[in-house]
Amino acid sequence: MSEHTFYPDLLQLVGDITPDTILSRTIQENAGCKTVLFAFAPGQALSEHIATMPAIIHILQGEATLTLGDQVQEVSAGAWAYMNARLPHSVQAHSAVIMLLTMLKGLKE
């Protein structure tokens, strides 16, 4: 097992975003966390759901509506959010969006 994971450019892992699709690719996973790179075509969404562990969302590219509990945020590249476990959340892409999701395994909030 490698002692580290390194990607010189996460955006290059996505390539072209196919219309009407959502791509998800696990780029790192260990006992402490799992990191997933998402790419949303314009108009695509993850409907409201909850996670069983705390998580961090980092928008790397594009514009979207991010709903965290009862708060709705219009977000773009550079936006970052921490979510406690069981917080209802959703993402609606307005343009091509690339998002990094890090799930923090074993944390109790």
C-alpha cells in the first residue's frame, strides 16, 4: 500500500463531461476517509439525501445550487462546505460542475 496519493491535476481526471450524465470516481480510500471526484453535466443533480458520516464538499469548477439542510447557497469554483452526518443535502448543476467529496469515516461530528 502506498503511503500517499498524488494527482497533479484533478480536473484532468474528468476529461469531457458527457451531456445528461453524472460521473463519480473514487480517487482515494482508507480507514479514515473516502474521496470521490464528481462531474455533473449542466442540469444534472443529486437529489436530497443524507450521509451516515460527516463529509466535505469542495466545488472545483462550475456553478451550482448547494442545499445544506434548510440553507440554499449558489456556489461556484472555490466553494467549500463541511456537513455533519445525517444533514440532508443536494446539488443542482447549472453549468458543468466538478466537485470533490470527502467522507470522513468514523467521526462522531
